[in-house]
Amino acid sequence: MNIPIRARAAAAVLTATALGAASLAAADATTASFQDSRHSATDGIPTVVVRMSDSAVHLSVGHRLHAGRVEFRVRAKSGGDALQLMRLHKGYTMREAQRDFNKAFGGDTDAIKRVDRRITFLGGAQARPGHPGRFAVVLHAGRFIVLSQNADKFTRLRVFGTPPDRPTVRSSGSITAFTYGFGVTGAPLPNKGWTSVSDRSDQPHVVIFQHVKDGTTARQVRRALRSQQQPPWLLKANTSTGVLSPNRREVFHYNLPAGRYLLLCYWPDDDTGMPHYLMGMWKLVNLR
């Protein structure tokens, strides 16, 4: 099942043409290596290693996992990939979801509403060879899909039991997605480490971190959005969270060059069919 999510999260994020053709392979270093995880903020939290290839998605725990806070470490081969964790609601199939995604990203608001209401999105992370993705979430009992967004592959995970008392993940800042905007705490946000990302709106959202030249202004961003021309102030480095449904949260790890970044969400709006960033859901921030 190839959900057209990752095509909207690479360097040339501001034009419709570029969004459709962009590739994760162009991204700069997005996450730290496994060696960096020693004595980390996730000590005492179980880890699920996800290995994604062109043919399959493999989980280190098999297909069963006890409920509770867990860290996912995502490894990808050749070219890079992105993991999306999600739960399909009862009676909604993968085949139906695929059809609706194809329509949703074409602006079909009925399909967008079905996707928004019949799938719970629980986050995810990008990964490329040598740079595993990392994120942490609290899972409750249920059946989940672990999706490789680029390779058109997925596997299933059954979570059972009651979440025990486990350590929290220490984060250095937070990003909150509202209906058409972002709230940020931690001034400035760190350029590497753990940041809490949550959705406090009535629609799913994703947070893209796009490196831009120092001094890039909101006026320049607005002008680029109006013109739909690729601006000269875009830089290479970028990363992205997974999609989060309303009232969901992931703690996301990234490792990016310090500098100025454009945060934006490309998820299609359930009223207009437009990507959220064209409706003002973007924000310039500094990572230090």
C-alpha cells in the first residue's frame, strides 16, 4: 500500500510540481546512529527495531508487543524510507484506504474525511542507510499497521495488555500542531535530540522540518507560496515526523544542521482539499 506521504517531504517543499516529484533520498542527515543511543533519553523503555527493505517490513519483536511506552528505531536500505504507524478502524480495509488516499491527495474532500475518521495515525520517522529514524509513543491494546511508505510494504502488530509505568522520554522542546498553525516551546528548538510533537486540532497533521537560508523571512515564504516557484533560499537538509491524528503525540528524534527552518504540514484539508501549508500552516523557527 503506497500512501503518497513521503513525496511531500523533501527539499523543494513549496511547489506542487516539486512536492509530487521529490525524493527522500535527497534528504540530509536526519537521525543519529544507533551508537548514539547509549545512556539516552529512552533508557528503560523497550525498543522495537524496524527493518524496511524493498520486499518486506520486519519487526524485532515479531508481531506481538506489550502495551506501554516504546521506542521505534527505523532502519532502511537503499535510498531511504519512512515508517508510518497507524490503526485502521473496524470494517475499514487496506484496499479501501489505498483508494481513499489516492483520491484524498487529488483533493477529494469525501475521501479525505474517510481517511481522517477511519484511520488513527500514531506517528513515524524517516530513515536512510546509516541514519536510522527514532520516535517514541505510548501504545494501548489493539491491532496496528507498520507501513513502509516508499516500498509499498507493511506488517501487522498486535499490542496486548495494560500499559505499565515506564520512564518518560526526556525532550528539549515541543511542537504543537493546531488547526492551521504551529505552537513551539523551547527557544530556540534544539537542532538535535528529542522533541515532543502533538496534534491539538480536529484533523491529522505532519511536521516537516525544511532547512532554509539564514535570514529567510515570512514575506519570502508567502511570496513563494503565491508564485508556486521553487525559491532560491531552500537548502538540502530536511526531515519529517509521521502523520499524527488529533490528540496524538510522538516524541521525535532528529539530528539536523543548526540554522533556520521552515515547519510545515502538507496534509490535505477536509473542507477545501488543499494542503494545509497553502492555508497558512507553516512557521519559521531557528534550531540551535
